[in-house]
Amino acid sequence: MPPSKLTFLVKLSLAHRRTITALAFHQTLWQTSSPPAQRAPLSLMVDKCKSMDQLKQIHAQMIVTSRIHDTFAASRLLNFYALSASGDLNYALKLLEHTPMPNLFMWNTVIRAQASSSSPFEGVLLYADMRRQGVIPGKHTFPFVLKACSNMKSVKCCEQVHAHVLKFGLDSDLHVVNGLVRGYSVSDGIDDARRVFDELDDRNLSIWTTMICGYAQNDSAGEAIRLFDGMIADGFEPNGVVLCSVLSACAQSACLDLGEQIHEYIQEKGMELDVILGTALVNMYAKNGSLAKAKQCFYGLKQKNIATWNALICGLAIHGHVEEAIHFFTKLEKEKVMPNDITLLGVLSACCHAGLLDYGRKIFYSMKRNYGIEPKIKHYGCMVDLLGRGGQVVEAEELIKGMVWKADVVIWGALLSACKESGNIEVAERVVKEILDLDPHNHAVYVILSNMYAEAGRWEDVMKRRKGMKEGSLKKTAGWSLVGGDT
């Protein structure tokens, strides 16, 4: 017997020695002289287990009585190990490894578990192992493998699995195709998802939903709305998931009319406004500037989560309703709702709109201390913009240099715009150097700096800069909006 298998069995034997009343009673029944057909099946005891300890005792007894060779019983064990809340995926993998001829159900179970784990690629590798052992995949296998591809966000993985789907003739199975559409959609393969969708002769509501959601999540609002119209024309009644996606598309594409029609449809059908659908409505109205209706929906919701608050606060901030945005942020804190990074970005954005430098500073520097949130590059960008608008370009430069993130052209560009407004040439020169290190062909910064020299009457520097541009064969880049100013 191989050492690894021996170790595995020794551990099970130790587990078997522990006493648990129900299992001990079952063991007594098993060891009686009753005929095998009358003995209580061990596999049924799996459902009674509430912990790994109990399950390992069942496993040990199955080995002692040779019932481990019963594929059905082993499958029940594996299912508990891999998928239950108190299970152990690594233990399930060991059981699979030590099972002489695991059946398709066992393979599907561990692939499913790995696909949803923090290592979804292991699910794809398990599928490859299964194929090497000559096991033929079924219609229940591919949705799990494709879920692994989705969680990896890998188009190549989807393409390879797609080839196997075609090979085994499962390209018309709606459950499998739904997995393909979702896999491509979340992996920047929305055009591939649409091709799979278009090749289907018969579509169900689930397929329509996945495709529409795919477009909405890929910022293809127009396509999502057109497909929604097609779904309605085909006689399908939209569910809450579809409506959320279409409302998201309406928010992206400023389709207030359609959003209002969907709201009316929800009311006519008497659909319950749960937190997800309600938040989608608040977001749609807020993004489209219909702030009174956004607030009406917000107040009408029985349940709200942080996404609901964010939709309203960010919508108010975007449209310049700064005092209201801050009012709802204060209300959120009073109601003991914990803000997240999106909430605080919305508040900082509101501060930028109104030039609330002191309040913005307070929020930014309290992010980690009060809320345990590490500022991200967008928060830094907002703060740099706010400081720049307040003429605090030196402080903004120091803030950028102290970032844990590597500053990008957008942040340096915001500071350069602020330098131009305040006439701070010294900081502008350093900023231009940083931008050119990141983007050597960004010629617009030369033009901005030359204009700053000219406004300061530093004509010698203007000539030097223009000479440098000519020697480097640089041409003015029109319309570079990242730094603003003259171009």
C-alpha cells in the first residue's frame, strides 16, 4: 500500500475511535449478524452529520466494512466534504484521489467546489485530469468548468472549454450555453458571447437575462436596451434581474424615459421593490438628474444597503447638489451605516464641486482612521483636484509623492492644470518631467509649460522650449483634456 494512502487510512482510523452516540449505535447495528440487505445503509448517515469529525467516523466505518467501494456512498461523502459549510475541500480532493474509479458525479462535485473557491483555475485542472482518465463530461460538467473560467475572467479558458462543448455535442444545451455566454461576458469577450447567443435557435429567459446583463456590465448600454426590446418582442416577461440590468443601462446612457417606463411596469405588475431592484431605480434616477424621484424611491424602500446610499450620494454629487450629498452622508453616519470607498469618493467629489477644501481634507485623512478604508488612486485624484482648485499645489504635489499607489498621467495632469491656474511654474516644471517619464510622447505638456512661461514674461524660456520641441520633431497635440489649459 502506498505511504500516502496508508497515512490517509491511519487518520481515518483515529477519527473512528472517537465516540458519538448516533454513530456508535449505527456501528453496532452494522456489526450484528443481520443480512446485508437489512443493515442500515451508512450513506444515509451522511445526512445526519453536523461536523467533519462525525463524517470522518462514517468514512472510517465505510473503509472497515468495504463500503467505500460503493460509488453512491462515496459520492455522498464527497459531496459533504466539498460543498457543505462545515466541509473541507482539501479532504474532498484526497478522497477523490484515493477513490479507484471516481464517477462523473464525484468529478463534477469537486470541479464545482474549486470553481467557487479562491483558486478557480484548480477547477479547470481537475477537468483536465478527469479527461486524462477517460471520463466523458456531461451537461452538468461544463457549467461548473465555465464558472471557473468566469471567476478567472479568462477568454482563452472559455474558448478552450467551448471547443470541448462542441466536441461533445452540448452546444444546444441551454444550461451549458448560458455558462458560455456568462463566461465570455465577464472576460471581455462580449462579442463572442453574442455570437453564441445568436447561434441559438431557442432561447429561454435565463439566456436573455445573461446576455442583457453582460452588455450592461460591459458598459454597452445601447446594446443592452436593444436586446431588452428584442426579448419583450419575443414574448418574455422580464424578471427582477433583467430589470436591474436594463435600469443600469438606462443610468449609463441617460435613457430616463425607458427607466420611467420600467418603473411603471414594476408598479403595474405589483413587483416587490427589494433592496437590489430599489437601488437600481435610485441609481437610474440619480444618474439621469431626476433627483426628486431618486429621493422618493430612496425613502420608499423598506430596506437599504450601502449601495443604495451610494447611488443617492454620488448622484447628488455629480449634479452639483453638494449640501444634500453631505446631508445624506451625515444621515448615513447617524444611522450607523458603515460607508465604503465608493461613498467617500462621492463625498470627495461633492467637495471638489463646491471647493470645500477643509471638509474634503477632513474626510480624506479620516478614511483609514475612522472607517478602516485605505484611499485608492481615485480618492487621491479627487484630493489633488480639490487642493489644486484651492491653490494648494505644493501640498498636492507632496500628497502625490506620498501615495502608496504609483501616480498616473491623470493625477499629474490634474496637478499641472492647477499649476497653470495658479501660475506656479516651479511645481509645473517638476510635474511635466513626471508626465514625460510616464508618457514620453505627450507633447501637450510642452505647450502648456510654454504658455505659462509666456504669461510670466519668460520669453527666453519660451524660445528654449520651442527650440527643444522642434529638435525633437514635436507637434502640438490638439484636445489633450487630461491637463486642461490651452492646447
